[in-house]
Amino acid sequence: MWKPRERIKYTVIEDHWPSADQATKSNLFSPIDIGPMALSSRTWVPAMVPWRSNEDGDVTQDVLDWYQRFAQGKPGVIVVEATGIRDIASGPLLRISNDRYLSGLAKLVETIKQASKGETRVLIQIIDFLQIRRRPDPKKYLDKHLTVTQQHRHALSLLHETANDGDVRSALQTLSKDELESILSTKEWEDLQFGYRERITDTNLPHIASLPEILPELFSAAARRAESVGFDGVELHYAHAYTMASFLSSTNTREDGYGSNLEGRLRLPLEVYQAVRQACSSNFVVGCRFLSDEIISNGTRVNEACEIAGKLASAGMDFLSLSRGGKFDDAKQPRIGNAIYPYTGRSGYECMPSYISDAQGPFGRNVEPVAEIRESLRSQGLETPIVLAGGQYSFYQAEALLQDNKADVIGFARQALADPDWFQKVRLGLGGQVRLCKYTNYCEGLDQKHKQVTCELWDRDGLSEPGVSKTHDGKRRMIAPHWEPEQTP
């Protein structure tokens, strides 16, 4: 993980919390309408991938337990994790790509609504992603995976008829790193150093060239399924390192009308939205998550994000949820045998800053960019609700953002993971009992290794208690311990 040069250590301390009466009268716990959806509070648990599904993408008991635990805290909204719209293997990630997933997803919605006693609205984030492979062993890559070309033969001066592919591969094995880099193409060298990764600009590949033709139907079919099982809406995943964010990005140089300039880059995201909107009823919420700033060289910055927000809002999005960074473009080189992870470079740090930070600190780094985007919308007469997330842990921190018109809804991701009961505790005037996130990114480290995500603040508490569900290695509990307010005598 990239870390700032200053390396200042920050400690999360909050000893000032509202009374129950103050919380009840606050902006944070006041109602708001998100399109056709009425929220009882302006609190939001953003999508987080916990690695609780199975290789088939099913809603497992572990998935149900995970979301039930968040729902017991009664936030205004829970956004279910990034869920794949294609019927392809994607590890233990949820899928919504086929009707066979409907019964499990319906059970998930029912579980959340029952646990929250109907107070929490349920959205599902739907995502498309392209293929990536693990960084290969150099010898295996050169022996088996590299496609030998005439350019390789020419560079090695092996143009005579007896120089077969095996001769070329053997010759490449003898080269120094610098010599090999000079012979391989830029793409081949990257595949060797980072692992093969598809890009939306690989239009020489038919399935990449045809993305604009197939994605609107895939997204709209997924949204129809979501509505049919009782979700209140969908969040289209237009953020970070994935397909739709790549179309929006300034790095999108496609020349088929779906890139190169802002109009082209917006074309597919708008077509996907329109297909989803048309496929679902008017009572179904459709919004998206996208980036306030890509934080990469030649990437989309805040000024252009304002334009993107304006186009998405004008098209009719019910809400816009803003994140930042989290790109493959500046990710660190993975170890051999591991896949590239988009949260290891500077853009990844800006997405999930840790307690080791710079003078700006790790809390609220997304605030001013999001506020600028919101103000841009309001100046155009667009009232689309804006969801702000990133380093929020304190009631008064969140309340000030709402009072100052920086955002309309506040997202709590890592803080909700640290204490799913944050919302109930604060609402009841029991903020002093909140378990505060330390922002060590322990959870992010587990995510990077595709391990079941837990929080260090509770995952070893009460392991010997009967009925505690544990991780695969048996060393951590899967969900936070149960909490109830103490009864007054």
C-alpha cells in the first residue's frame, strides 16, 4: 500500500456525543427522499465486499449473517456489495446474472428488512468487470503463455527457417531484464510484470469491442431481477477500476464513439442507465457510484467530475454516491502468483486512507471534492441527493457536513464495519459506547488477500462462546458481537 512521505500517525478520539433528544432533532437522523424512496435517516452503509459468498456466487448463510448484523444497527440504507451481472466465475462474490440467484437474493432482502424492523432500505450494487490474471512466473510465461511473433524473431535475429517457437523461447530465457523489456511489446512486458489485464481500449478483442452492445442489456436484466426480489433500488457501479468507470475515465481513448472525449466517455454510462430505468418501475430507485477524482496521471479530476455529475443528474439518476481513487493504473506490482490490486497505489490510498497520513489527515479527504460537485449541481438547478463517504466516524463530523451543505447523505463504511450498531447507539444517546474505527486498514489487508473480511476490534472477542461462526482458519469470528442497550431498572 502506498503511504505518504510525511507518515504522521493519527489517533481516532471522540468524547463528545449527542443526547438522544439531540440526535432525534439532528439533520443526520432526519428523513430524506431519494427519488421514490423515503429514508428515515441520512445514514448509509456503502457497498463493501466481505468474501462471504461461494465460488458459484450464491447468497450463503454467511452472507445472510453479515447483512443481518449491519441491519440490526438500523442505518437508513444498506447497499449490498458489488454483485456481478455476468454469469462467469468470479470467486466468492455475489452474482445476479441468472434467475437461479433470485431465491437467495429474496432471502437476503427479507433478512435485512426483518433485522432492521423495516427501518433500513436495501439497494444492491451491480457491477461489470473485465478479466485479470495473476502475475506469472517469468519462466512459465516465456515458455507457455507468450505468443511468439515475427517481431520477437527479428529482434533476436532468429529469422532462418530452423528457428522454431521453442528456439525463440529459449533465447528469451537467456536475456537480462533490460534486454527482455526492449524486445517484448509494452503489453507483453506489462503482462509479465503485473499479470494479464483486459482494458476497455482493447478493441482488437471482439468481446471488448462489443461491450457497448451487450452491457445495457446485462445491467438492465440484473436490475429487473433486483426489483423482482424486493430490493428498493440499484446502485450502478461506475467507480474505481472496473468496466464502467473505465469508460468514464479520461484515459478512455476508444475511437468508436464511446471514448476519446467527454461526450463519448459518457455515452455508455448513460445508455446503461437508460436501459435500467426503462426496465424497472418508477418506484424503483436507480443511482450510481462514481469518482470525484481518479487520482491518477491523465485521469479524471474534480472539474470534469462536476460535468459528469451534471450529465448523470440531468439524465434522471435518483442519487449520486461519490468515492475517489482505487485504480489499477498506479497499483503496485503484485508478487508472483498474486493478482494486481487497485488499492495499493496513491489512488488506492486516497480511496481508503489509513491512520498513517500526511498533514491533511485520513479523515474526510473526499469532502471538498464532493462539496464542489454538489455545488455545481445546485448551481444548475439540479437537486439530486449526494452521498458522501470516506473517513466518517463522528456524529458531529457528519452533522457539520449536512449543516454546511457539503452532502445530503453520509456514508459510513469502515466505521460501520467496526461497529454496526453505531447508528442505534448514537440515536439512543449512547455514543460513548461506540467502537471507533482506528483506520489501520486491517480489513483492507484481508480484502487484498481475498480472505473473509472482519474487524480487528471485535474478530477475536468471545471466540469460545457457543454458536460463534468463525472464519475458514478458525481464528476469527465472522460478525461483530451482539449488542443491546442496557435496560433501565
